[in-house]
Amino acid sequence: MNKLTLMFPGFKTKAFTMSFDDGHDSDIPLAKLLLKYDLKGSFNLCAGELYPEGAEVPVSPHGHRPMTEKEALELLSDPHFEIVSHGYHHEAVGHVPTSEALYDMLMDRRRLEELFDTFVTGHVYPYGSYSKGAIECAKLCGFKYARLAQRDTSFLLPEEDTWYVWKPTAHFLEGDFDELLDRFIKLNNNYYHGKVFYAWGHSFEFIHKWDLIEEKLKKISGREDFWYSTNGELYNYVKAYRSLEYNADTTKVYNPTQIDVYVRHDNGSVCVHAGETVKF
């Protein structure tokens, strides 16, 4: 029987994804840096905290403010970016009644989809706060995945039952971020399922550290063995891989999805195109 493992698009062995919380105006220079280095990112927005154009927007003592709806729309409609729900009013959904958590998630999804004319299928729990009830709310709202603030430095992909408690690898400003990134870059992943580095943060934390953040992004970018994806693209791809159908001795595979999937087998690697059957 063949040993079959996941590869990422373009026969890449590693994936890099990142997301940024809250939707402040500091997302504007951050998004421009991502575009400069041809990187993708998921931006986690609170629709109830985005201001209509012309409204008086409060500025924090640290000099940042929420984006206006117009700013968010003009900036984040680029295909490099994914719009993700972060709660209509940024509720700590692990500590409020389930009905309130459900309202906060669903209202956010509806307004963001209306504003951006897109599907919003991911959620990030504000403050990393969650509960069994909050997880059920995320499922009921139609989210495919939901991210925590707690971390997991194993570089492993989420299992089927952990997409709603998805743990990132590291915050951009954590002390061991560069060490973890170096370890990931050096990782020899020629025999195992694709590995992922998931970076996260808040752009307002970067305001006086843009040179440092640009240095990190430059180091991340342009790597031949990295597949750069939004959170949603990574989810969809892994789900497609796990939907492949095999014959009994794994010498034939059928891809029932609409996504091309890259597979490594005993004698090499192959792209199984959407709707295609391949013999090894």
C-alpha cells in the first residue's frame, strides 16, 4: 500500500498563514507591507466597531483608532486578504450568555458580508475567550473555523475536531517568535504531512515597531517551499485533501472537490485535479 501525505499547492511542503485582530487604522500600513512582500493575511473585524464615513471616530491615547467602513472596504477588498469575524461588539463570548454570544457572532457575519459582498466563514474569539456554548454558536453561525489566542508550536495542522479551537503558532511580538520561525524555515518536511506556521497580532502593537515588523515579513516572504495562504484558504485546502477518496490498496485516488490537491506517494508526488481520478 502507498504511504500518502499532504502537500500544499505547487508541491510545497510548508504553509504560512497569519491574521490580525480588531480592525484599527494601523491595519492600513500593515496591509501595505503585506502587499509589498506579496503575503496574504486574514483581518479579523468587528463590524459594530467600524465607523460610518463622516462620523467622529475616537482616537486612543496611543494614537490609533478604529477604521471607518470605507477605509476597511477600500483596503481589504484585495484578494491577498480574507475578512474574518471578530464579533460585532468584540464580546468575550466565553463569559456571556449563549444568546448574547450567538447574536454578537451572527450580527458580525451578516454585516461584514453585506459590507464586503463576500462570504465570511471564519471567526476569532475576542480576547481568546470561548466555551462549549461559544463553539456551538460559531458552528450555528456557519463559521468553518474559529481561532484562539493560546498557541501551539508543533506546526501541526488542526485535526477535524479542533478547527473551532484553532491555536496559532506565535504572536509576532512574542520573545521566541524569531526562534520559532528559524526552526520552521530549517524544518525538513520531506516525509510528513504539510506543516504550518500561523502568526498573529494586533497592528496597533506595531505602531512604533514598523521596521521590526517589516524585517520579519521580509524574512517570511519569497520562500520556495512556503505556500502563503489566508486562514480560510488553508482550511479549504486541508478539507479538500481530507475529502479525497481512495481504493482499498491506495493505488487510485478520486478528488470529489472543486480544489486541486497535491499528494505525495511512495513513488513521487502528483496533483489530483478537481473531479479527477488518478492512478499511482
